[in-house]
Amino acid sequence: MEKQFDRGIYNTILIHTARTWERIRLTQEHEEMPLDNISSVAAIEEVATDIINSDIVQEFLTHRDGSIWDRSGYGCSDAYIDNLATRIIVTEFLND
């Protein structure tokens, strides 16, 4: 099935991902991430793209049924995005 895309939803995911990146950065020694500020932009976009392409978000984009968030176990879209962003950032960028 072709992936769905919605610019408004992507922008929301991008903002949540950037906020999650910053929260994680602030917990790192010397408040540093493995990428500098310029390189982190591409990484944040990559994480946001992974999230919009996730099965849960794709199901939401296809059916526009808000009950998907209850079925996901996260209760709301914000919690789902933040949780998935955290898992991706920690796995892809902090675990060497």
C-alpha cells in the first residue's frame, strides 16, 4: 500500500521530534548529542519521517479515526510520537 503523507501532521511530528531531541540532549553529559546542531536537523527530519511512516500513523492517515491512539496503547497522538521519537533517537543516535 502506498504511504500516506499529510504536511500538517508531518509538521506536528517534526515539532514533537525536535522537542524530544532537545529533552534527550539536556540529559546527556555536557548536554551534547553525537551530532552537532547543523547535522541534527537532518537526523530530526529522518526520525520524523520514520514516525509518519509508522503503521499507527499510517492507519490514522488512511482512516482519520482518532480511536487509533487508544488502540495503540499510548492514549493520544502526542504520547505516541514522543515515545517513538525517544526510542528511535536512543537506538539510532545514542547507542554506539
